[in-house]
Amino acid sequence: MRDQAPVGALVSPVEVTAATVQRGDIIQLGGQACRVRDLFQLPQGAKQLVFETGELLAIHTRTRLIALRLLRRR
């Protein structure tokens, strides 16, 4: 990704599911890092992720992915 992390921010790998994924999470798909721009709730707890690049990904409630998440220092 070309965006720089804000000063005082740390990046941490976290395991995400449909219940825990957040806007701004960076998920690697097919060798490309994609940042989650928006989320939509789907039936039965699934979510549809919209990435900054325009790609869509629907994840089931039991899907587990590794994402990078910015953790801001206080």
C-alpha cells in the first residue's frame, strides 16, 4: 500500500472473522494487500467487504483471515 502509517501508529497482525473485521484492516489477497473500505452485513452473520481497490469479498461467519491492523499509541 502507498499510504504511510500515521506517526505513533503500530501495525499488528490479527486474526479476523466476519464478527471482528473492521474498516481499515489490511488483508492480503492473491499476493496483493487490500485495505477494507466498507463492510455490509449479509444474512446469517456473513459480511461483504469492499476494498479500496474496488474488489468485493464475502466472508462466512466461520471464515478466519489474518489482517494487519493499525494500533494507535495513546
